[in-house]
Amino acid sequence: MFYEPLGLDQGHRFLEIGLGSGYGTALAREVVGPEGLVVSVEIDPLTFAFGKENLERAGYRDIVLIQGDGGLGCPEMSPYDRIAVTAACRKIPPPLIDQLRTGGRLIVPMIEDDVQNLVLAEKTETGTVRQIICEVRYVPLKGICGGSERAQRLDSDALMPTMGTNELLVSYPWRQFHPARHEITRILRQFGDPHPQIEKTNVPGIAIVRTTLNNRDVIRRCRELFEGGPIFRFAVKWVPVDFWCETELQAMKSVIETHIRDLIDQDDTWAMEVEKRRWRQYHTKEIIDYLAASIDRKVDLRNPDRILRIDVLGPKTAISLLTPDEIFSRCKAHPPRYAIGRGAKLMEVKERL
Ligand SMILES: C[S@@+](CC[C@H](N)C(=O)[O-])C[C@H]1O[C@@H](n2cnc3c(N)ncnc32)[C@H](O)[C@@H]1O
């Protein structure tokens, strides 16, 4: 369905976004022949491993396979004569148009309201000429160019994950949101923010707090307040948020590599703490193994200088780089539950103080 309208032919340089099982990739390899080139990008690490293994088993060794966000294309091998995006998006990712040669064609399922249309676009000197081929149903494109809201504001600034210093996640006991909200409001007013915004997240027992105050200052002052007496009956744990991204391994890795890794000094030790809620796709160990490979600093589970904290809240994930005293918990500071570093063995610290 994709290759006919695309006019994929011998000798073409072809880029596929979404390797999946590798079936379409193998087919493209047969069509473009020995003079052509096939590059395929898959965002999901496990799907990538699956597709790669299938292709290897079938004897395809001359395909360039890349694990990463296909919305960014693969500029190293560009320009391409043909591009197939095999996941649906609201806007053609601009990097893909950049990497298409003039006269080249791109095919992509595009979301319009509740419908998906397979759109064929041809790049001209002045832009693209588009035609709808048929109605289709594909999985949504993930990554920086995917997601309904993201895709609509895909311009250079949208390539950055959200960053802020005024947000915190606050844990409260089961079904105690309202008393927790009163308590948080009272505390933040005392600190100087008369109107903090406090909302439930889609995870019971966790609220998101937006304040005009710096989130690290809030933690410091919570600790001082706590030493003065038993104030925190409902708002039991406070964690600053530095970044938000979509809940995808690739998106988390990209935040870590782009914004966090270099903030851990060469001599600093670190540990990772993952709180995974409403995301069943991976085990916590898989998440840690994958993300920890990006950081080559020494791990110290008991006494880290820095804690890389990942809070998965369904489709959104909060990521922060903290010192151990930048998390406030009524039940004392606790050690990270899991941590791993390159070359280090995974350890699980079971007890929580
Ligand atoms: C319909 S399947 C691919 C089918 C495959 N091309 C085939 O012919 O068998 C869509 C794939 O796109 C992948 N995907 C979604 N968003 C992506 C992105 N931004 N970059 C790369 N792959 C992506 C999904 O993980 C999924 O494996």
C-alpha cells in the first residue's frame, strides 16, 4: 500500500520510520536492489531488537538499522529519494522534509480529527505537493514529533522537553487529596506564594504543585518547618520536578543525555531512583538498564552525590537531578530503591527507612 504510490524503485535511497517486525524493511530492500540503500529507524528498543533479529535471521545484512526517534530522520545518510513513515502524525516531521531530495516522495498516515489519511507528499523547489491516497489506521508516531499536542507545535522550541523549577510532585495518603491540598496551600502561603496551583495527577496519591517559588527552596523550607513540629499530616513527600517528557524510553534518554548527564561532575557519584506508575510496558529493571547506560559516572547506592529521579505517571514522566537532601519526606530521607551504573551490577535496596 505504501510502496506503489511512493513509486519505490531500483537504486532508490529509502528511509523508513518504524521498523516494527522488519517486514516492510525487507520488502523495500528487495525493491531497491543492490544499487539502492535502505535505512530504518525504530524508537522502541524492544521492537528494534525484535525487528533486527528477524532481519538477521532472514539473511538481510545490508540494511542500516537505527534505534532512535525517527521523527528526526537520519541526516547522516540523507538525502533520500523516498521516505515512508509507518506511524500516524498530525504534521509531517520537518526534519524528514529537509532530508528528502527535491523531486523525492514521502508517504505518511496523517491524523485529521478522528480520521487518518494516507498522504503522499512530493517535494518541489518551493514546498510540497500533497494528495490523499486512502483512509488508514496506524499506531501514533511517538517521540519528539509525535503526540497530539506536541505535533501541533513542532517548531524548534518544541524539540526541547519542558523544563521548570517551580513544580513539585507531592504524595498524599489514599483518598486524602482535599485535606492534602489545604495543607499544601497553607504551607506554601506561609512560604510566600498566596496562590499555588495544586492538581490531582492521573495517579492516585500524587498531586502536582505549581508555585511561584523555587522548588528547591520549598524543600529546604519544608525541612525547617518539619523540625519545628508535626505539620505534614497529609502532604507526606515532596519531590522537585526539573523536566517533563512523554513516557517513552527514547524521550527519557534524550532528556538525560541532553540536559542532565553533564550536570553530574566527573568525580560525583550517583544513583537512580525510578517510581513507575501506570506504565506496564517495561519492568523497572529494563528502564534502569536502558537509561543508566547513558551515564558513565561512579554509582554509589548508599551515599550518592546526585540522585537521578524518574517519576513515571502514566503517559507523562517527570525527571529530576537532585542532591539527597532535595527530596523532603516526612518519613525521613530514604535510600534509592534501585540504582545501576555502567559496568555495575543491578542492586535493589529493598528496605525503606
Ligand atoms: C505499523 S508499525 C511498523 C510496521 C513496519 N514498518 C512493517 O512494515 O512491518 C509502526 C512502528 O513505528 C514505531 N514508531 C512509532 N513512532 C516512532 C518514531 N518516532 N520513530 C521510529 N519509530 C517509531 C512503532 O514503535 C512501531 O514499531
